[in-house]
Amino acid sequence: MSSILAKLLCAAGMIVSDGSITILKKVQYESCAPGLSTCPGAKSGCDISFAPSNHQFNKPWIQTSVMFVGEACSFIYYFIKILKEKWKKRKYLLMKENKSSHSKREILKLVLMFALFGFLDLIGTTVASIGLLWVPGSAFQLLRGTVIIFTELGSILILKRKTNRYRWIGIGLVVTCMILVGVAGILDSLDEEQDKQQASSSSSFSLILQSFHSLFNPQSFQLDSSVPLAHHLESKNTEIGRNTFQSSFTSPESFPDNSTFLSHSLSAMDNGATSKKVLYILGASLILGSQVVGSLQMVLEEMLLKGKSVDPVIMVGFEGTFGFMFNTFIALPIVHNIPGNDCGKFENVVDGLWMMTQSWLILGLSLGSVVLEGTYNVLSLTTTKHLSAVHRTIVDALTMAFVWIIMILIKLFGGGKYGESFTRWSFIQIIGFVVMVFGTLIFNGAFPCLRSKQADPTLSNDAEASKPINET
């Protein structure tokens, strides 16, 4: 196999693995499974006739643990390298130097750095995963591209690095993309809420008229005491009934008078119109915040590891190991004991683990994420030294397109339960995608006509940054 074909296959593997990680996370969020018996079901369209506790797997902290397991699997690749080197009768060490080996104190300092990077990875990844709950996968992938903004600012403020004017042009275009993606998402959410209101307006209006009539004739509004009120409302095909009344009333006794029924109907119609938009803005903000943490991690890695010869596979493996330990022994117990809306917890960890045992789909998606995470890390670490800044931009752009196309196909051919639709506002997101690609290309110096005639120090820095950390 020629080297060019091998590079193309590795780049294709990076696109598929990185994009598939986002797709699997989003599909897992939208998957339903029976949880603990104490957890309420019927969340976001889950079928409670299958099990009363059937609800969606909204567990971002557990997903983060899955990601760290995938990163820690980089050690498997490292051990394979050791065996390969031993087979060639060459010694492979954690750290290599031409003159002398590092002291134990320096190795301990390096391990503590890995622990810091793992902690930052934990915060950034989990915050982004929470944002993915309310943002489509394609928008999530586009918003991840804004990391270059915060990385450049961090390089200027922390590393005291000078930058060139054309890089600011690229950053400006990336900011434009961010705005376009936000506008497209808000318009889509408004359209979705409007469609839901129009679909339920006739049935909701009939319920309101019925409640008016029952104010003067209470006997006319009778419910079968053996059937929960939520089932009566679901027979009217109203989203308002499923989402609002079911959480508030479970029997006719908890519905004291018909005027209360009327007031809840009107308030539910009011609140539903803005919830989708607010959640989208919140999710996008969390994703942007995660990119701030991710850029800080990149800048610190460059600053603290500069001049040190460390195998990047070892670095990723240690980051995954420390991140998993922090999440398992610190973060998960905290979120499990904080009150919240997930079965009474901020994130009910026991409920999440139980759901994995009850659904082969959710368990399979988790195992698939582990494999894809490990595959992506190995491919990215082994091919980075062969990719220029322009090549990296193309790979990132194709990953964004891959996620969007696959999510639309899943929506079309998957029964409509998973994926995302192509709406009348999707063209705004397409424009944002094009702007993002051009902005990143300009930022990486792909257009010589925009560069200044003087030597640009950032280009040499990028060239060094594109090499693995153990390259000298």
C-alpha cells in the first residue's frame, strides 16, 4: 500500500470515528429504556406502556466516563508499540533523551501535569456533553470549531505570542459562523414550537371549551377514576397534556376544580413557546464554554510540555486514566447526591447504569463510543505529523459535513425518532459551514496573498505544534 493511500485512509478513519462519536452520543441521548422503579417515565415521547419508568438516557457525566475509558485504551496501542520495538530489539521508554534520563522528581511532575490535563478534559467534555442535550449534532460540531478563537486569545495572553492580521480575519469569520449557527437554531426551535402549537390548537381549544362548560355544569366533566388523567389527555393528542399535566396530576383527586384545569392549559401553551429556544441558547453557551476550557488545556499543554520529549500516546492514556478516576470517584458521587430532576438527582448514576442493563442499544452505543474514541486518538496521533494546517482544516470540515449528512439520513430512514431534520432554516447553517471552513483556512495561512511580507512567527509555531510531542 502506498504512503499516500495510507494517509488518505487514516484521514478518512479520523473523519468517520470523530463524527461517529458525536452521532452516537446524540442518539444515546434520544434513546429510551426502563429505569429505576422510582423514576417517572413518559419523558419526551418515551412509550410508558412498555414500562412505567421508561425514559431517555440523559446522562452526560456517564458519557464522559465512557470517553475517558476510550482515551485510556491508548495504552493498548502503546503496549503494542513496546512489543513491536522489543521484537526489533530496541528499548522503548516513557521519556527519551540523548544525554541523560529524567529524575524521579521530573517524572512525578510530568504525571501531575497529566492529572491537570485530565481534570480540564473532564470539565470541558462534560460541559459540552450537557450542551449536546439541547443542540443538534451538526450545530454541536460547528460550534466546536470556535476553539481556535479561544486558543489564539490564550496564546496571546498566556504565551505572549504575537499574531498576524490575517489570523484575526479568520477569527472574525469563525465568530460569524457562530452567530449564523445560533440564529438558525433559534429559528428552528421557534418553528418547531409553532408547529406543535398548531397541531394541538384544536384539541387544546376543545379542552378549554369543555372546562368552561364544566364550570357551569360540573357533572359534564367526568373522568374514569381507574384511568390516570394523563391517559385522558393523551387521547386528545396534546403535547401540553403529556408534558405538563402528567408531571402535575396523576389522578382526578389531584385536580381539585375545573378553573385550575383552565389556568394550567393557558400557562402550558405560554411556557412551551419559549422553552425550546431557551434550551438551545443554553446548550450553545455551554458548548462555547467547553471550548474555552479546551483551549486552556491546549495552551497549558504547549507551555508545560515545551522542551520535553513525551510520547503523545502516553499523554492521552494518562489523561484518560486520571479523567476517569476524577469522574468516577469525585464528580459522579457529587452529581448523584445533588437534588435535581433526574429521578430526584442532578444525575442519577444508579438509574443510568440500570438503563444500560435494560437496553442493548444504549449499552452498544457506549461500547461503540469506547472503540471509536480509542480509534480516533490512535489515528490522530499517528497521522498528525503528516498533516499540514490546511489538511487539518479539510479533515475538520469533512467531519462537520459527515455528522450533518448522517444525522439527516437517520431522521429520514430511522422512523423519525432519531437524527435531525433539514428545515427551511438549514441553509443558514450551510452558509455558516462555508464561512467556518474559509475562516479556518485563512487562520491557518492557506492564502499567501493575505499574509504580510514580513516573516510570520505563528506559522513556525503551527509547524511545531503539528508535530507529535515526542518529535525533536
